[in-house]
Amino acid sequence: MKFDFKVTLLIYLGLTLALCTSTYAQNNPNIQNDLNAARKSFNGLEYVSTINKVKRVLAKDSTNLEALDMLAYSYKMIKNYPGALKTYRKLTSQPAMKNEWALYYAESLANNQQYEESERWYRKYLSLVPADKRAAAFASTNLAKINKNSNHWKIGFLNINTQASEYAPTFYKEGLMFTSNRQSENFSKHIFKWDNTPFSKLYYVNKLSDLKVINQDSLINSQSSADKQKIRYNDDDTPETSNDNNVLSAYTSAIERDTLNLIYGQHKMVKKLGGVFNNKYHTAAAAVFPDGSIIFTGNNYLNGKTSKSNDGTIKLKLYTAYGPNLSATKEFPYNSNEYSTGHPALTPDGNILVFASDRPGGFGGTDLYYCVKSGRGEWTSPINMGKLINTEGNEMFPSFDHDGNLIFSSTGIAGFGGLDLFQVPLKEMKPTTAPVNMGAPLNSSKDDFALILTPDGKKGYFSSNREGNDNIYEFKRSTYKIILQGTLTDARTRIPLAGGRILMHHLDGTDTIKTDNQGRFKRELPAETDYEVTAQKLGYINNIQFTTSVGIQKDSVINLDIRLNRTESAQQYVLNHCDSLKKVFSVKNIYYDLDRSEIRPDARGALNELVELMRKYPEITIITSSHCDSRASEEYNRNLSLRRGEAAKQYLVARGIQSDRIKVEYYGKTRLVNRCYDGVNCSEEDQQLNRRTEFDVILNGVNITRENCSDR
């Protein structure tokens, strides 16, 4: 069975793919007319209307697969997550299941926070479409890892929100510009039939100080019952009637009963941009040049003329409003009638533009591209930002933070569900690492997108539909910020080592940082986390360090400068034979009783094996690393771990090993192997794992114990 795809608008003026299903064989004349009407609405991207018409079909034939397919996809496109989940569950139980149903069901499960089942269905989709890298990433998502920044931010619902949609904030003069499809003061005959809402327009608030965090539920509940009775509304998917509201309208009921807007009187604070921004279609998602010009997203409509693609769709384009009172408009030179271009972001100097587009040649869905302003003021040809950023899903709503890192939203990189926010450092507009999920509470199981940060990085605004429709939220740093930074250099020449790798090993896995062309590296650390840091560079011996954010309770910078020694022939031999040598020089840990440093009888076997190894290979040396569980104070535990290390050393020396071949290191409770932190209720078996001495074997200057043979 053949599927037909065509490019259409996303509900956020996004730029995604909308499925136009093929025609199923229909032989029942009783439902043929209803099915034809549903197909017409569906192919016209009128999803609310499609839902109403498809329900009439399903009332007569509940097993009609074409109707179920259109219903599920329509629910998906208007963000009715429970409806999409229920319908895709039915579709995926069919004997002849389409690949797309498995993918959309996995997405719907994640949107409804059913993550384990979602991962199972991503694996199912991966088995059907093995080449889909997005499915592979989602199938192995570790939510515990991407959630590690959950305590960094405090978010709040802003007073500019209505029960329509507000999204895509950007700084504008002394205030904030954003997009909304709220009902304006004048009724418009132009309706966005995707979800029966007004077309989006650009609005602004003069001063950031006018933005306040509010409790929207308290405001609504505070209205008197008499006021509430004045407005009757419809909560299902049926068309509006005169009984639903005191004003007859074709808008969806949520727009008609815009209680928040009525209560808060936002017309006094929020203003609409007029002039060229106030045409009959969408104007949205904008960025501001240093000279005050505005580049914005709009439909393919200019100078009163609407243009369509060959398949009859009105695509999105970028336009720049400039000149006195922003009265003049020019079109972005790389727009097209055949694909969409939008969601602009500018560097502070206005010389680099990043945008989203579904133009041909991308990785799938919508990709991020960038252009550079030439000396003549013209934009150079768009360049795709590459496979580290772009996926088979949709990448959109880019912005830059105060350090020049790119922030964007994606459905194609593993996350919590829907659009998730990601951050990635750039060097000459190329990503230097894989994008990092920004964690909860910025991300949720719904769509989270269009985030901007103040210059100090301590505050910002973003968009999310976590409470139903799109809203704009303020976020502030609720905890301190811990920054790890340093420089990787050659130990002899002190020359910075560009292109080195810093591997940050912690309980949840390993993070990788690449050094820049000055050998520098930088990373924000979550609180209360221990790291074993391995510095690597081809042609050099690994250097292993340790750092921690445990116990840090204020804004801090950890400086960690690392020097690497070049590999000589003897060291290169060790690296070349890493796997076999690790097996030869494998040494077991030994363990201790609570609050004791004596060598236990069960530790003697491992120590005796180590004695024989050191006798057989006099060229090796040993580092003993001793540790405690988290109980008792830091100072007490450090002293206890020192006594444990010395006890292990004395055992070896007493059996003929030279003392200068043994180095004692002690770490107290700073290197736990599990989450048995102080105050956590852990079993004695788990506590025992932390009361240990580890042995590193050094051969020809290489720590063969810590060497990751597969990582070079």
C-alpha cells in the first residue's frame, strides 16, 4: 500500500510533514459520502473538521481503518494527546500495521508519560525501519541521565498568556515580543482551519518589568459564579452553535471563552504590531536586528498577493520589515513557493542567521540552516547545520545563549516526548559536541520550544503546551551554578592541545567534552556529583583526574588544568596491546568492615595475588585508592581512607614489595560507586561496596587499569 506525503504547516507555524493517506477501498455506499467529506477536510489540513466527519464514519463502521488513520493523525496534529494515544493503540493492534503507526504510537505514549512502553514501541519501529537513527536513540533513552538538571530552574506562568496560544518570545527594545493567535478586538473572517483558531500575529510588551508570574487557576477560580454563567461553552469536538457562547463564532471554544484575557485585562499591557505585520494570514516567530529591523515568519503573502505551491499549499516564508516605522518589507532571498522557511534567530551583531526549513536535501522533517551576511549586506547561501543537530525528526525554533551556544527544539533527539529543548556549543557554526537535553522542568512530555536567555544566563522565557495550549513561561535559576573549566596542554612544551577529549565518568554514564583550538574546555556541572575525569589526545598518555560538585552550595568555578605526556615507544607498546595487558594486570578490590582499616581475611587472597604479580613484573608500580561509605564527616572519612590505604601498602611491603613501588591515594567518601549518599537509606550490602581499596597498575608510565582500550 502506497503512502503519499506532502509538506504542510505545523500547528506552531512549524514546518513539518502532514500525512495525506492513500484511499482505502470503500464499498459501503452508506458511509461513502461521509468518508469523502472527511478526506476532503483531511487533505485540506482542516483537522478539527476532519475529526467531526470521521466520527460520523466510525459511528457506522468502527473498524474502518482509513477513518481511524485520519482520526489518529488529526488528533496528533491538534495536540490531543489522549485521543491520539487511544486511536493509535487501536491501529497498532491491526494485523497489517503500517510502520508509521508504530512511530506515532511511540510518540503518543511518550506524550502521555508512558516511557517504558514508548521505548518498547520505538524498538518495534526500529525493527521495521532499521535505518532510522532517531528510533535507535529513543529506544535506548536514559531519562535519569537527561533529567539531571531538574533542580536548576524555577518556572512560572506569565501574565501575558491567554486561553489561546502564546509562543516564540524574543527580546524587543526594553520588552518582549511574542506570537499569539488570541482573539483580537475585531472579529475576523479569516480562520486557521487547522484547529479553528485566528491566524497568529506578533504582540509585544514594552517593559520586561511588566511581566509577572501568576497562578492562572487561582485567577479563574476567583471569578464569581455569576460571571461564569454569562459564558457557556462547548468542550467536545462538535461544531460551535449559538448555545455554546453568547457570541456566535467559528473559533474553537477555548478562544471564545478566553477567561484569562478577560480577567487580567491584557489589552492594557499587550500591544499588537501593526502595519506590515497585520495581514490576513500568519505573522509569527521573529528576530530583531541591531538597527531595529525585524525578520519574521509569515505565509506566502506579499503586497496583497497569495502564492501557493504546486500541490496547492501556502508555505511559510521569511520577510524583513525595515525603514521608518518598519513600513517597508523585503523577502528573504532563499524562500520558495515549494517549501517552508521560518523561525529566524540572529547572533547579537545580526551577521549570522539561523532558521528552520523543510527544503529538499535535509535529513528529514525540518532542519536548521544558517546564512552569513556578506560584506555587501547580502545573505550567503544557506548551509545545513549537519547531522549532529539535524535528524529524521523536526528541528526548529533556534536561538543563541549568552555564550554563543545554539539552543533549539527537536522531536528527533531522545527526550521526554514531543519537542524538547537542547543546547549545543558551536565553533565556526559547527557543533563541537552532541546536543545536550536541557532537562526538566524546562522539558516535559509535551512540546517545549523557543527558549531565550538573558545575557547573564540566570533568567529567560520559553514556550510549552504542557498545560494544554501553548503558553510562555518565565524561568529563573533556582540553584547555584557550578562551572568546570580548564586547559589541556602538552606537559613538556605547555602548548595547548586542540581536539583533545575530556571524558567525564559519573554514576549515570560518561559525558564527553572536546577542547577548542586553544585547548580549553568548559561544562556546567549538576550539583552533588562526583566525576572521574580522563583527558585524552591521540599520541599522548591518558591523564586521570578527579573532581566533584559534592558539597558546593554557591556559584562556583572549578579550574582543572590538565597536562598530557607524549607517548614514547614503550608506552605505545602498552597502548597497542591494551586488551591483553589489562587481562594480565587485572587486580581485585579489597573491602573493609564499617569504621575499620584492618585487612580482613577475605582480602588476603587478592593481596597475595598482587604480591605475586609485582614479583613477576618488577617494572610495574601500584596506586592504591582507598574509600569509605558516606557515614561520618568528610574529615573523619578522609583519615579513615588514608589508614586503609596504608594498611594495604604495609601488607605488600611486609611480603617483600619495595615501598617506593606503591603510591597511596585516599578519597574519603567523595568517590561513591552508588547513590548511598549521607542520609540515604541504603542496605548494608550497598554500603559495603563503598568501603574499598582499588589498585591501579602503572606499566611504562601508562595506567593500564584505567585505560579504556576501545576508546582510542
